[in-house]
Amino acid sequence: MTKWDANMSRFQLLRQLALPAVAVVLLSIPGAFAQEAPATIVDPTSQDEIRQFCTNIADSARDQRYLLQKQELEKLRADVDTRIAELQKRKEEYQDWLKRRDVFLKQAEAGLTDIYKKMKPDAAAAQLQEVKIEVAAAVIMRLGPGQSSLILNEMDAQKAAIIANIIASASDPNTSKDPS
């Protein structure tokens, strides 16, 4: 007898024992083979009562649903109003900061220009070469033509050319126009 035949005979033995075991389990469950209870007969008058009851409470149920929806909408409106108030507060803070920044920049620009007006051209050129190119262009543009030319003459030729291009672009009337 091969392993295959031995396994098949074990399988057949298990199959023969399993069927009676399942039958014992099913018979031991109470009500496993119970029949369905007959349907209860509903009195037609009770159907009318049920319909009347449902009709009577329909309006109050609808009113309750509307009340819950109204409360939810009021809660959402309050939340939106709170968020709008917070955004308005932040907007006012930002506008205040922007005003203070603009005042500071105007004072700084005026003071910075005055500082470079009083400097010697070679010293001003050395310092302006080290600041942002836009700042250097803005300062040179505010100085008089004589002093500006002396400072640009003392600067590195490449930086002086970039600054000259920025100044030329700033004076071009088409630079700030909307392309549309």
C-alpha cells in the first residue's frame, strides 16, 4: 500500500465518521428543525390606528427635524462669523505693519541717500558694490547726475553696467505698463 492509498483510506474513514457527528450536533440544537410560527393576523382597525398615529406625529417630527437643521445652521454661521472676525483682525494687523514698514523705508531711503551724498565717490562706490544691486541702483538714481557718474566711474565696470540697466529700465515708461 502506497502513501497515496493510505491517505485516501484515512480520508474515507474521516468522511464516514463526520456525517454521524454532524447529525448529532444538529439534533442537539433546540429548535433547529422547528417550524415557522404562523403569521399574526392584524386587525384592520389597528392598521387605521397606526396610520392615524403616524399622521399625527409627522408634523412634530418634521418640526423637530427643521429645528435641528436650524440649530446646525446657526452653529455654522457663528463659526463663519468667528473666522471672519479673526481674518479681519489679521488684515488690520497686516495693514498696520505695512504702514509702519512703508514709513520706515521712506525714512531709510531718505537717510541712506543723504549718507551717500556726503561720501567721497570712491568710498561710496566701494560700499554700493557690496549691497544689493537694486538698493545701489535706487541710491544712485536719487543722487545728482554729477555725483552718480563719479560713483559709477569708481565701481567695477560689470556692476556699473547692471546698475545703469536697472536705472534705464526704471525710467522707461513702458516698464510699469500692464502688458494686456
